[in-house]
Amino acid sequence: MKKLLAITLLFSSLIISAFSQTIKDAKPFTLNGEIIGEDSGKIVLRYQGQSKYIMDTVSVKNEAFVFKGNISEPTRAYVIGKANDLNTTNFYLEPGVINIRLTVDKFNEFKMAGSKTQEEQEKLNRLEKQLFMRINKLRSENSSKYDSLKKAADKVVLNKLKTSLDENDRRLSQLNEQLNKIRSNFILSNPKSYVSLDLLQTFDKNEVISNDSLKSVYNKLDITTQNSRVGNIIKQDIRKKENSRIGSMAPDFKAIDVLTNKPVSYSEFKGKKVVLLDFWASWCGPCRAAFPHLKNLYKKYHSKGFEIIAVFTFDFNKKALISAIEKDGTGNWHHVPFAERYTEGPAYLTKDDIYENYFVQAVPLQILINKDGKIIGRWKGYSIENEKGLDKLLAELFKEN
């Protein structure tokens, strides 16, 4: 089985807020709650507001509580009671009056009325229930077998365990395909549902389906869901994937090199250099594990016209970033941010930012661009196979005439 290491990114502070609707679109909601077994205390409601996440806290009195607020469309919300998983759950909040009944230490068994979107989610839950039971059973078996694998010394026992784990992985893959089929059918059968929208975003972010398929399904959604906050995120991701896939001409960008404080743009290299965009983060182990190999490639090909532009993603600590660059010995490369001012919020994103035109959901990610500006290679995660793929293309590009 191919070993590939990658860390998924959640650009929530950027993306979730970027397409929030204006306050004039907001409609009121009231969440009336009952907690069986809890006379007093505090309870928290967390949900996406107009431009940021809202974390609201109210008091529980006589097993009851009330939350009030404003939202423009259905959104997933979380209620948090006592600080443990038994007293935390999530559901769909939407404008209007909603009633929820919770039981202490059994929040996931809640009963709700007043949320049409939550009713749609429960319909999907029923369709998925049997599959999830089988998936969870196999995962539990795998966990036990991995524990046994660590303790086993006999080669015959080891081989049997590995064979069994491989078979379980195959069965899990088949079950996940069935699960995705159920979800795809749900999306197509419920084009107005915000549950469908969230499912499609999961397909989008995890790259479960091709970008062409994603675009096709998105176009079948109702216009209201297409124009929603999440709908706009998916639309932008489709565009970014088209921009940054193999065969596309690499979009230009402008950024400031964190080491030299000088501007860097792709256009200055187009027609002159082969460029590798290496998306990484100082806190990402797999990203930094790839650097020794990249350093060897840089040493081998730089004089022939090879450049590396390291794009740091979600690195808020400049001191840690500079320290990682110095420790890893990558100061010869250009180091630029994914978005120049992303820590300041979506209002500061610009069309020049790399974020604006390149789809990046996990790091490390490497994109190879030839001298003509065409993307000819794209590798997600760190693996020996990915290194060999990059080696092969560079050898072809810089072969001796």
C-alpha cells in the first residue's frame, strides 16, 4: 500500500467568511431547548454568523434555555454543555422557531422540531445507517489487528495479520464507494437542500470526484443553493481547480518574499525558468520531510533554469517560519505567503494572491510548471512515489541535447 503523508487544511477563517451575506439578509431564529437532568448551568451554541463564527452562551434554568440570533440561511450549529463529547452535538439551525430536547450525557440522541434542513439530514442518516455500522465494525477490527501487529513476532502470524488488514482495507474502500453513491443520489434528488450543499462541499474539499463531475453536479443544484455562502465557495473551488490542474496555464501571482522583502511574481519566470511551487507550512512534518530531496534537485538543476517558490500556508508565526527555513537550509529559494494579508480577513484578499487562483486543500502540495507556463505535474502529500514522479519530469525537461 502506498504511503502518502499529507495534512488537510481548514481555511475556515478565510473561506467561511468570504462569501457571507450582508446583515440585511439576516432573519431571526429562536432555539428553545430542554435538557433533561440539568437544572442549572451554562450551555453554548456555536454557528456561522454573518461574517464570523458566533459563540453564544446562555444559562440553563429549570432544565430549559433559549438562544436567539440572526442568520441568512440554514447552517450547521453545535451545542456544547459539560466539557465532554457526551454533552456535545450538532444539527442544522435555520431561521424560524426551533425546539430541541437534550438529555444529559446523551446529547447525540436529541429530538428536534422546526428545522426542515435537520429533517433532511435525518433522512440521509437513515439511508447511511447500515453502511456506517459495517464501516465502524471494520474500523474496530482494524484497530485491534494493528495492536496485534505491533506485538506479533512470528512471521506467519504477521503475514496473516497483514493479509487480513489488506482485505479489510479493500472492503472499507468498497463501502466508502457505496456511501459516496448514496450521497451523490441524495444530492441529485434534493437540489434545494443545504444538506446536499454540505455533502457536495465534502466531495469538493476531499477531491472525491473529478472537477468536471463536481461542476456537473453543482450546475444541477437549485439557484438558491448555488448562490448561498457554501455554494459560492464550491463555485470558486471549481474555478481554482480548473486554473491549477495539469494542462492548464499557470495563473500569475504577486507576493512579497518573506526573506528579502522583495516582490515575487510568476510572470518574471515565465518563458525563462522551470518553476516548482511547493506549498508547505512550518508546522507540517511531511512538508519538511520532503525538503532534503528538493534541496538535491535544486542543487542539480538550478544552474540549468530551475526555481523553487515555497508557498507557506496558514503560517501565522513568522518567527517559527523563519526558524524552520534556517534550520532546513532552504533560504536559497523564494518564500512567499499563500495570501499576503490573510490574517486580516477576507476583505484583504486580492486577485494577486496565490490563494485566489490555486486550489490547495492539503500540504505538502507540489505543482511543476514548464518554461512555457504550462502545469505539467501536481503531487499531493509526501511519498517516495511522488518524489520519483518529480524526478522523472525534471530529468526529461533538463535532458542533455
